[in-house]
Amino acid sequence: MRFALRKQPKADENTASHGDPPTALEQLSTADTQTAGSGSVPGSSNLSQQTDPESLVETNANQQERRRDIDTTEKPNGAHPHGLHGEELEGFPILNYGLQHRKRRSKIAFYFTLLLIESLLLPEALFYGLTFGLPSFEIQDTFAIITALCGTFSPIKFFLGMFKLWRPKTTDRCRPLGQSNRWAFDFTHITITIGYWIFIIILIIGTAPHDQITPLIAMAAPGFTFWTGCVLLFLQLLHHTGTRAPFRISSTAKGSLVPAAVYPFIEDICAVEGHGNREYRERLKARYEASPVFRRMLDQVSWFWIVGAFLAVAISAAIVGSTPWYIGYGFGWGVPFLWGYIWAAITTIFVSRTLKKEKATWASITRP
């Protein structure tokens, strides 16, 4: 493709003043202009002044590609559409990511609805409907149908996220900071992968015998929850004891201090599934390092989820072990998912209130 080289208009100079690096075409245009001014290439100054719309599109292609899937929460003039979120505070690292964006709220509501149907409503309805309905099915056939119809949406969504981390076109935009290998997935995807295998192994062992072990099958979801709680507890102990990271934890390099346990999960989910990309990882790191209120909040949220995870597993195990199989299955499968939705709602309210307090007290926090 031929590029018509031209002087950058005033609008592009304003864009560059916001910190966007010059593209290769802009550098080439500048060099051409300087050369034309020195008179070494006759006629090149006229060429640089041509205005080609196709050249304008190509000039900003890299920036547009890098930010194509970012749902920004800011207006074009930089103001937040739902009020100021720290823009007027000196030295306040803005996350530029929130639930105020209508498109993001719609996506979250859509995904949570599908997950609720797939993980809780459909398995429970199929189990009791096929087991005690007319005509009734054998328990082996019931579990075969549940396995075939359930567990489709969340694995697909999970593998799409993994593909985004692996795909050369998108891995540079969303992979962890300091990570250059596109085969090295982030910490959240590795944790969920192991959790899925635990979930599947429990189901295989429970359904393999002719007389299926229904209590064990009912503990598949609590098994996944137990694994998640153990991972969070491990990270939180590293954080509180000041132990250096024994391996890379998303953007936390090996040998670095470990942040609060929920930090890598927030970072990975918002950067990959939430389309915040590496920009969000950078903003989250800056906010965590600058704000003691933010660090304390994530520490409290970490303990909240750790205690809740083990509490949900204990309640599930107690009910499964002390009730008939048809009651134990319902509670064993349902308690972990209900716990997750309740904890997520409480966390959202707590974080929203804490962030408002953080902003209100930022001046006193940064006062020398």
C-alpha cells in the first residue's frame, strides 16, 4: 500500500500530548518534513502536505487495534459519565473501570444469568424432575442427561478467555505485566483449570460404579470451592508473612512481594473477560501501591472469601453426610453456587462504599 506522507494536523498534535507514542508513519512523516526543510529532497514537502483519508486510517491503526475491545467508562472529553471518580484529586490513580457503564452492566447481568441457569437451576430441575417425575428415569440416566446438558456455557467462556491469552493478535493486549510468553496463561486460568479437573474427577469416580455414589457426586461443586479456598488461603498467608512469590502470580513476578489474595483474580478477570486489557493491570497496580485504603480493602475482601469458601464446603459436607441422598444432592450442588452469588453481592456493596471513603479521605492519606 502507498502511503501519502503529510504533516500532522493540529488535532493529532493534541492527541500526542496525551502520551500516545508516535506511530512509525508519524516518525517517517516528521523525518520527511525535516528533510524537505533542509532542501535535500526536492518536491518532498509537497508530498508531505497531501491529505489521504486512507493514510489517516493507517496512521492510527495500531492504537485502534490495541484498544478495540476496551469499554471505556469515560466520555470523549475525559469526564466520567456518572460523576467524578477521582479525576479532580491530585495523584489519585484512576482505575477507569467500573459497573457504571451500561454495556458492561448488561454483559455482566447476561453472563451471571446464564451461569445461574447452567450451574444451579438446570441441574437441580433435571435431577428432581427426571428422578421423581413421570416417567421417572434411572439415576444413571439422570446423571448422564445432566452431564450432557449442563456445563457448557462456563467452559466455553473459559476457553475463549484462554484463547484470547494465547492468540498472537490479542495476547499482547491482555497478558500479565512482564509476561512475554503467550503460552504462559495467567494465574486465574491456571487455578480454574485445576479446579475443573478436580470437579470432573469427582464426577467420574462417583458415576463410574453401577451403583453410583450420589453423596460423592453431590460434593463435586464443594470440591471446586474447597480448591479455590485453599488457593486464596495460600496467597493470603504469603501476603501476611511477607514471603516472596515462589513463582509468577499473573503480574507479580517470582521473588516479588505477594499482594492480597484476591488481587490476581481481580486483575485477570477484569483484564481478560472484562476487556480491561493490560491498561487495567497497570492502573490496578498503581492504585494498589499508592492507596493504603485500597490495600486494606482487598485484604479484608480476601479473608471474607476465604472464610466463606470453607464455610460453604463445611455446610455442604454436613448436609450431604447427614441427609438422604436425594436431599444431599440438592444442597451439595446448590450451596456453593448460592454462596458465590451472595458473597459477590455483599462484596460489590462493600467495595463500592469503601471506594467512596477512599476518595473522600485521599487528601489526608497523601498529606506529608
